[in-house]
Amino acid sequence: MNTVTSLKTVKRNVAPLVEAALDESGGLLRLAPCWVPRSFLHPGKRLKLHPDDLYAFGLNRGGIDERWFSSTTPAANENRTPDEGLSYVVVGKHRFTLLQAVAECGEALIGERVWRKYKRWPVYSKFFDNMGPIPHHMHQNSKQAALVGLEGKPESYYFPPQHNNVGNNFPYTFMGLEPGTTKADVRRCLENWNKGDNGIVDLSRAYRLKPGTGWLIPPCILHAPGSLCTYEPQWGSDVFGMYQSLVEGREVPWSLLVKDVPKKHHHDLDYLVDQLDWKGNTDDHFKDNHYLEPIPVKGGCGDGCVDRWIVYGRIDGEQRFSAKELTLAPGVKCTIKDNGAYGLITVQGSGRMNGLKLDCPKLIRFHELTEDEVFCTENAARTGVVFENTSEVEPLVVLRYFGPEANPGAPEIGG
């Protein structure tokens, strides 16, 4: 069994290794699994991580409930390991972070447009998988996050059926606030923080989560993700503020409310209330403006091949990210062209991608290398990637997410 511990870590001058890998694979990089723990959550056990490894970072760090894909974004965890949240590229017996690969070979990997504007891969995706709900929280917008030297974060959800054979404890998500909710109502919840359940979700409404669908969530919108395993394309930031004090009997410390707030506002309740997008949170048509049903890509891709938009729509007029789900019937081979670089994860079946093996594992050990995750360069995506399902009985299903403005022809929400 190949493991991460058997590889030599390279920290600089990785360009020759990157170029060799791209030449051999036709523009693809193999990535190792990137596991992330959360001390305040309870793992849902659907990431295919071996149960003996759920606390591989140590009990004090919390259970592993997330796997990050094609990530150059550090996880904002206390007592984190130096590379926590960063994806590693695997080339032969060597490994190095995708962050370093992009730093040295940015334009060749993510394309001239994205490199010129951002000088980094500015998005990432993850599976998050919890037994119960996450606290009602928001992610700061770019202006708010800049006050502490960070970036804001919009995000999106898709609930892959392959990872949701069971819904766990609470397959519903509170989103936004009931129309008519006032700032005084939310301020009162913050005042009651240390009295137990501060009642913030009493001001919200919960939506039942449906496998095979999703949501688009702008910054400053309160949401308490439920217990479906979720594929989550998002902006490359880990800012958040928790507005709920107690979840399933678990305390949420005040520090998680203000971790990305200037220190002078840590106890400024009016500032914390004003962080919220009040028009967006109290939208009378919240579901109409945020809910995502899969939409087939126009033009199709041939018999036995279905490509669908699973994340689409704009936030403040910008397409910050988008995502597709590709399904190939047994024995089918096709060429897929895309407009930009993408991160790919295999959620069902086995096959090949430009000859590179794809295989969805049944069970993964913490240090094990898998064959289910790939980063595709912009040039390879535009030229066309050859996908082949090598199984005789099972579909090959892959999810791929894209960077900003990669797909201007993607549908609009409600369109």
C-alpha cells in the first residue's frame, strides 16, 4: 500500500516535477487526500475514512469531518499543523503542496486570466460530514474580512447521493432569518449567549435537504448546515462567525463568534449584528434565490454520458465558482472540454482520465494514497480530457469545481 509517509516532501524548486507530471498525464496532477478536523463538531462517518483514524490528529483536535479538494487554503483551526488544509501533489516518490506548485507554475496550472488577477488558486472545495447540525453562522464579506487581513467567503452546497446513504441526525439546514426579524431580536440572542441556548434558530427556518440538489450561500447570510454529507465549492478562505451558543448540547465558545472580527469589536453587539446582510437574510423568496437543482449541460456529451451543472449562479454579479457532475455509463469513453482549470473527485466507480487511473475507494486509511482526486490544468481542460469508464457494471461519477468566471455560460438561479 502506498502511503504519504513513504514519500519525500519537496518544499522548493518543484517546477521540474510539475512539468514532468503534466507531460506524462496530459495536463493532470494526482492529489493525496487532505483531511481536516474540527474540534467543535462530531464526524458523520461518511468520508470513507477508516473508523480507527477519525481522531488521527489527536482527540484534543477533534474528529476528522472534512476532506478538502485541490486546496491552497490553510484551515483556520487552533493548534493546527503547519500544512493543515493544503492539498499535496504526488509525483512518483515525491510530494509537494499544490500551493507551492501554483506559486512556481501558476499560469501553466490555473491559466493566465486567473493567475494575473489573483496570483493563486482562489477557490477550493471539500466534503464536510457531520453527525448533527453545525451552529448557525455566517462568513464575512470581503470588506469585513479585510479588516483582519483575510478574504470573505461565499460558498455552495451539493449533496452527492453516493455519500448520503444515511441522513444522520438532522438532515435539515436553518438558513437566513424569518422575514420581519429585527436587529434587536438578534442582539437579544447575543446578550443571552451564556444563558444556554441563545435561541437564534428560533428566528430562522429550516429546509429539508435533498440528495442530488444544492444551495448557493453568499457572505453574511446565516446558515446552520445539516447532517447530509456535503460537497462544498467555495472561495479560498476559512473565515466565519458562529451566532449560535449551543448545538445538540455542545457549547459554542464566544471566541468562534468573533475569531475573524477586529479585537475592538469582540464585545460590540451592534457591530456583530450589523455584520449580517439584513436584506438577504430576511428575503421573502429565500429558497427561490438560493436553491439549486441539477441542470444538464447544453449540447450533451454523447450516449451514455451525462454532464450536469450542480453549482451555478452569481453573487453580487460575479461567478465566484461553479461545479459539474459527470456520469459515464459502463464501458463509455468520451472527451470533455471545459473553459478553466478544475479540481476533481471521484464519487463512484472506476475508470481513466487521460490514461490516469480513477478509482473510488471503499475505505481509506489516514496516510493512504488514493486514486480518486485530480487537479486539471486550464490548458488540458480547454484541449479536452478523455474520460473512460472501465467498469462493466457500475457508472463512473466525478465531481469537478471551477474557479471564478470559468463558465460564463452557466445557468442562473431560477433560470
